[in-house]
Amino acid sequence: MENWDNLITVEQMEEATNSLLETAAKLNADTWQQRVKNQTPHCKFGEEGTCCRICTMGPCRITPKAPRGICGCDVHGIVARNYLRFTAGGAATHSDHGRSICHTLYNAKEGGSYQVKDPEKLKRIAKEWGIETEGKDIYDLAHETAEVALMEYGKPFGFSRWTARAPQHTQDLWNKAGIMPRGIDREVSQSLHMTHMGCSSLPEALVQQSLRAGLCDGWGGSMCGTEFSDVLFGTPKPLDTEANIGVMEKDNVNIVVHGHDPSLSEMIVFYANDPEMIAYAKEQGAKGITISGVCCTANEVAMRHGIPMAGNFLQQENVVLTGACEAIVVDVQCIFPALGPLSKCFHTKFITTSPIARMPDAEYIEFSDETAAEKAKKIVKLAIENFKNRKPELVNIPQLKTKARVGYSVEAIKKELDGVCNSHVDDFGTLKPLADVVKSGVLRGAVAMVGCNNPKVRPDTAHIGLMKKLLENDIILVVTGCSAQAAAKAGLMDPDAAKYCGEGLKRVCKLVGIPPVLHMGSCVDISRMMILASDLAKDWGCNISELPLCGCAPEWMSEKAVSIGNYVVATGIQTFLGVDPYTKGSDVVTNLLQGENGMVQNMVEAHFTVDTNIDSLCDKMINCIEDKRKALGI
Ligand code: MSK
């Protein structure tokens, strides 16, 4: 087997970061590396989930001497309440992102800033929802479908429409367990109600609602976000791009887009490519304009336009530290407030655009569907005019970048398989060829790797280390979020990386012409993975929980990730975490979530495994896949 060390290593990435930190030190600029030191050691009560500040009689902290809070809630109730609140925060965040996309679709019009780029997908969804499509103007259909989607958020009766996509067995499990998600806002709201002082303190009920709140995200709000982003901006198809900090260009105006909602980044990309703007940049002394992305916005614009990805979550400060960033333009989620003060040490403009993410030391240019074109143009212009304010002595762009092929939506995966196996059966294609190579053992199985970076884990080491070992074992990876960028930065999304994989996977990649790690998008796009798992189970003729498939978030950090974990598990996929979800203070809650025979396992045929040792986490995933194969008799 060829050696992975021929690819970019974590050490090389760290070296690049260290050279940027030297600039920070010179300027006395604050960075997350320093703040981690300031914040360590972390509060033990917080880490174990045993601190309650839901009312003002406390805060109460549970110790052997004080085993109950002032209201009498025990440690298990407190830990479970905290866990449910964490989940609800994540479900609300993803779902509100999805809601905003639905509004954008509602406002789309012919000749407007936002148009329908994938009318076929819109028609498919409309038909799925029983909306008449025949003879209808595509924008009338867009408005009608968007309105139905928006009603999903507050519907008083019934369940999420998207759940009908799941296999019948999965739906039956959800109904039986009482976790079939209802109105999206209702699940979030009920979670907050349940955790209010004097409501639920029964861990089983709180964990059950965590699954339901997670499902309203993955099979509700996130699915709205993904599906209607595709309708508006195009369903991703494989295309080539680059990744890592070296994608920024010294002689160009550099605009970095960061956050999650593609409504902003799509418009910035559009105006940065406007010949008028490029000419203006040249007038200002630059050679052109380079847009690059950070976090999930990077995934969105990479998948649809091939815009390069400058980095993931813990590299967001790095783009400013290059001294070559004219503007970092952000919308919502995962944005460090630190970017404001840090930008002030350079010429960089830190531009916030959403009333949902207001931050000090930022220039606020509110973005809306109605003013999108005007505001995007204004932002691009501001960045161009800022080029002359660069301090050349501070410019340092580490020359580190890799090739990456991105854009594997479910539709694209099916199309790629069809291209090779000629197995096309209907408009939607099939995953049967994938099922066949897994059944034959050429591929052993698949891991869906997702999630963030977290300073508790040496950045990207868990993502990349796990991926390499899984690939060597003929396990294919589908990835989203910052995990996707970790893979891209390490060169694992270059189709050429197949040569480092196990023999079976190598053959499949060569035959289909794919990289061994398939980029499926941003955090909300984990909903794509749920569709992939559902369709695979249907084409295979088994239950999702029987598939040799795992979910994994080795470096996760956000509330959104907990919500994701809940819906991935609830979909029947064993989920492996490399960071503890603040539950170890309660053995009862730990067992409900992680027990091989615990409540979650019994409800949805899957459970969580938490292991901060990445090697053993990997072994557990491989064993899980091999056990599933054995159970299937393959
Ligand atoms: S951006 S939630 S750090 S994956 Fe979606 Fe990355 Fe995690 Fe944010």
C-alpha cells in the first residue's frame, strides 16, 4: 500500500498555523490557542452536565454531599435536562436556517436575485407532497411549495412531511417509541417547556424528547434547508476545487465567506465574478478577486461553484492572520466573536449581515432577500476598496493547498453509479450497485463522518486519522461540515487518493471515478445522508439499522452536533462520538443513550458510543461494521 505521508499532513498544517501565530504574537492579537489556555482547566460540573441554572434558586451543583438541587431534582434529571436543552438549541438553529431558505424560495422570482435553478427537483418535491404541478408556472409552484414547507414549522396537527421518505420500518419505530416529529417549532418549544423548572425530571422522558427534537431537525428543518437550497441554487454535482489556506491569493482582493446560509454567499460569489467588479479591483491595484470559504458556507459554495475552501472551524482566525483578507463576510452560526477584535489588528473588514448574528467590532450590513443584490455589490465593493489598506509587511499566506472533488448529493451519487453500472431504473436512479459491492465484500461498509473541530482534540487529527484507517479497511466515507474540509485539506478528496486505500475501495473508486471520501455538503446536508441511508436500505431490502454503516463526529463541539447525533441515532445508525456530550455525570443518562441494551437502542435499534481515544473509537466502528455484515450473513 502506498504511503499516506505523501499527502499533506496535520504537522504541515500546524506549521502553517504556527507561522500565522507568529504574526499574531507580534501584534499582540488574541487567538483561540491563547484563550484555550486561559480557560483551562474547564469546570468539572459543566463538563459532567451536573450544574443546573434553569431557575434562580441556584445555581445548583451536584456533589456527593449535595445530591439534589434545591427543587429536589437529582443528578439524572439535571443531566438529562441539560442534554435536551442542548439538543433543542441545535434543532432550533438548523431549522431556523431551513426556514430562512424557505422564505427565500417564497420570494424567488423570474429575473430576481433568487431564482429556481433546479425546477425538476422542485416538481419532484411538490409531487411528493401532493401539490399539483401540471401546467403551473414554476414560480407559482415555488411559492406554493415554500408556503407548505413554512407551515411545517407551526403545524398544529400531524407529523413532519419529510418522514414519509424513511423506510416504513423506521416510521413504525418512531411511532411506537412516541418520537415521530410533529411541527418543527413545536418540538423545540416543547423541549424548552419540558426542561423548565418544575416540569420533567424523569431522564427517560427527557431523552425520548431529545430524539424527537433531533428528528424535527434532520427530518424537518435541516431537510427543508438542504432540499430548497438545491431548488434555489442547484443540486450539487461533482466538480473540482481546492482546499486549505493557500487558496487565498496574495495579489488578489481576498473575500472570505463564512457561516451557513447560501443565500448570502451565492450573491457574494455572483458579484465577485461580475466583470465590472473585477475591473474595479484591477483599478485598485489588485490582479483580480478571490473568494474562498470557511466552515459550512465553504461547503455550500464549493459544491455549487467550485469556490475553494480556505479552512474549517478552527482556521477561521487564520484567514485574517494572513494579513491578506480584505473582508470576512459572515451570516450565521460557528462564527467566532473574536473575529471582530482580531480584524482590527489588520486592515480586514469583518462584515456581519444577519440580525441573528450581531457582534461587536463588526461592520453590520443587513442582508435580506429584497436587498440581496444591492448589499452584495456593496460588500464586494467595500472589500475591493480595502485592498489598498493592506500592510504588506503583515502578509503571509502559507502555501498549502490540495485538490478536491466535491459535490456528491444523493442525486449525484446515484448518477455516478448509473454511469458505470447502467442500472438506471427510473428518474431517481438506484443505489443497488452500491449495495452489491458492499454485499460482495469489495467494500466492507460506509461511515458518515461529520462535525466540527474542537480544541479538546488536536485539530483535524481525529477526522483525518480515522478516515485513513477506515479507507485502508475498504470502508468508504461520506462526509459533511468541517469534517469534509479536514478531508479536503488532507488531500483525501482528490480521486488520486484512492491509491492509498484498501484494494476493494481502490478498485471501486477507479471504476466509478470518485474520490474515496465523498463530500455531501454542509451541516444541514446531513439530511442528505439520511436519504442516502433510507434509499440504500430500501434498495438493499433491509432495515437501516442492519446496514454496515456508522455515523461519527470525532471532534464535534456545537449544540447542532448534538441535535444531529440524536437524529442520526434515531434513524437507526450507530453513532460514534470523540467528545463527551456533557452527560457523564449521570450513569442513568449515559446508559439510556449509550447502553447496548439501553432505552435508545431498544427504541430505534441504534445507540451512541463515546470514546475520546480515537484509535479505539476507530476499532469500535470497524467492529460494528463487521458485526453488521455477520448478522446479514455477508
Ligand atoms: S460549520 S457546526 S463547526 S461542522 Fe457547519 Fe463546522 Fe460544526 Fe460549525
